[in-house]
Amino acid sequence: MAIESIQERSVLPNRTDPIRIVPLNVDQELLRPAGEAESAAGATQPKLTYRGGHLLTAVKVFTVFWGSQWTQQPLSATAGKINDFFDTILTSQLLDQLAEYNVPGQQIGHGTRIGTATVTTPPPSTTVTDSGIQHLIQQEISTGTLPTADQQTLYFVYTPPGIKIVQGGGQSCQAFCGYHNDIGGQLFYAAMPYPGCQGCTGSLDAFAALTSTSSHELCEAITDPVPGQGWYDDANGEIGDICAWKTKTVAGYTVQLEWSNASGSCV
């Protein structure tokens, strides 16, 4: 995010905690704190720099749909469409464009979706914490519901409508529309609340909003799986933050534009 916003301050109380969220779809100028007016001429040009960390060079996505609602229509159909989205987008030009962030010994290529699971027990409570999501992932790995992770595995955890996710002092639909994180630098995941507010859909329908935010977190997790240790910009965040809610269509799906150092723009 090019401008520090209310969302960032609530989710990230200090700037030592890297930006890794999908912000709300609102005019960032309205959220600029008093006294921090900044002319366009004085704005910092985004530039991601590599911090020496791990990249997901052949990402293996496993989707997790948490809650019994995903077993019933219309959400069961939505879950199938999300899986189809990953099957397509992981071998698309969206992944191809990330090659500019290759580093010696780590060449970013296409990914695969390695499976899916719907977890109904335990059911999600009306408010789910980030630690609760981490516990779910670790528990379901231990029972064999989720595959054991390697250094390329990325779990996408989707919660149904009406469930709020709390992370870093912020709450979904109030501070963010999704985020990615890691567990001990070994397990990588994205938390994706169902878009139940205008701030998390904007002019998009719910499914297009889901594919947009999912692509945002996918590209960020690939290029910066341990937030702040891969490709990062101290002032502007990760590859997707700089271009939040700017979208295009790839293979029939709505995806977010991502920052390109090479072109100096969102592509």
C-alpha cells in the first residue's frame, strides 16, 4: 500500500511487522492520517528489493474450505469454481510475469493445485483468530486431512459468509480482506474470508472479489512467503499491496495487477 492507512495501523501496530494484507477497497486519500498530507511529486516510487529469503518457485496450492456451509449450495459450487480458478491461473501469464523476481538458485515457474479439503469439524466460530487458523492447519496435517507441507506448499483457507477473521489487532471487512502468513518460516498459508462487505467487493461480484484477493495473496506468498524476507518495499509493502484493487482478466478470471519493478508500474 503506497500510503499508510488506518487499516495498516490497526493490523500492523508497528512497521517492523511487514505489510501482508489485502486492504479494503476504499479511497486511500480518505484514510490518510491528519498531518501526513503528501504531494504526488513527493511520493516514494515503489521498488521491491530482495531481502535474501525463500521464494515459492513451484508453488503447490492446497485449498481448505472451513465450515459445513461449503458442503451446501451455493457455496459448494463456489468452492469448485475456486479450485478451477487455481487449476487455470497457476499455469497462466500471471505466474509467468513473476519471473522478473527470479534470484540465483530460485527461478519462479508455474505451480499446481495439489488437492482440496472441506473441514467441518471443528466448525469455525463466528470470530476466528489467526492463531486459530494456524492451529487448524497444524491439526489437519496431523490427522492426514491436509498433506504434509514442503517448502513449496501454500494452504489457502477460505471461511464462509458471516465469519470474521481477526489478525494483528484488525478484523476482516474492517481492516482487511485477506492476508498471507507463515508458521515458523516452514508452513505458508493465506486466510481468505468470504467477501461480505462493500469494502471487500467494490464493484465486483463475490466470486470475482475472491479471485482478485486470492491472486493478490498468491503472488505475494510466492515472492515473499515469510513476510518481509523475500521481495519487499519498506514504504509500500509487497507486490500486490502496491496495486491493490486494480484488476485485469486472465483466462476468463478476474485477477489483481501486480507491481513490476521492470516496468515501474502495475501490470
